[in-house]
Amino acid sequence: MDQRTLIVIGVAAIVLMVVIAAIAARRSKRQRSERLRKRFGPEYDRVVAEHGNPAAAEKALEEREKRWAKLIIRSLPAGDREHFAEAWRTVQAGFVDAPGESVTQADQLLERLMAQRGYPVGDFELQATDLSVDHPHVVQNYRAAREIADRQRSGKASTEDLREAIIQYRALYEELLTPKISMASEVRK
């Protein structure tokens, strides 16, 4: 073979390798997106809308996963589950006579439950972010309930809003009370 033929073959091989690498990179990105979409469900779409593009959102979601993987989330012993179940029944029963106070108590009860399970508490957005990794389908309920609770504190929530907040809090409460080991604990095994 002459030198020209070798150069053409070399260039063709380089072009082929670049094309294969581009295809592999595209496939990897698509698999990453699908994994995150499946894991985060509706939270994925919310974060994409918040960040304005999928790449930035996916980076943020992966950072959440890394932070969350360091947490030690635990199931509650049966006695603690019963204690929290009784506390929730009290909150719900109080709604009829004092809906605003019940919403405040529900919010506080959920924070205690999260702390007992091992979630960091205190910063609402960080709490919601941590919850979104293990509970992506109900974290939106938590955000909605908290928004109503904030409106209630300023006197701008109707009784119907407060009823909706209790329903939203209950969805997260029931999931957090479920006796299961979180995915973070499972990942470490």
C-alpha cells in the first residue's frame, strides 16, 4: 500500500472512532436521563423546569443522590411507629375544631418523624431535596402542604386549603411511617 492509501485508511479509522464515541456518549446520556427520570418521577420534571434545561437539572439530581447516599435513613421500631400513628390521629381529630392549628401540628409532627428516620431537618428546601431522592412521588405533596401552612401563618389560607394541606401531609406521613429500609441504606449494603 502506498502512503496515500494508509493516510486515507488512518483518517477513516479516526472518523469511525469519533462517530462510535459520539454514539456511545449519546447512548450513555440517554441512559443517565432515563435512570434519573425513572428514579425521580415528577420531581425530575420540576427540577428541569427550575433549571431551564435537562443537563443542569440532571447534574443537580445527581448531586442530590450523592448527598443523600451519605445519610443514614432508618426504619422506625414498632413502638415509635405506634407513637407517631397515635400523634397523627390526634392531629387529624383536632382538625374539626382548629384546622389551622392542626396544619401547624402536622408540619411539626412530620419534621419530628423525618428527624427520627434520620433526615436532616431545619432547612425546608434541603429537607424536600433529601426526601425527593427516596420519596419522589410524595415530595410534591410536602411542598404543597408547606406552602399552604405558610399561607395559614399569614392568615391567607381557607379551611378548604387547610383540609388539602392535611391530605398532602398525610401522603408523606404514611410513606415515612411505612416500615421499610430506605434505598440509601440498601445502596450501602
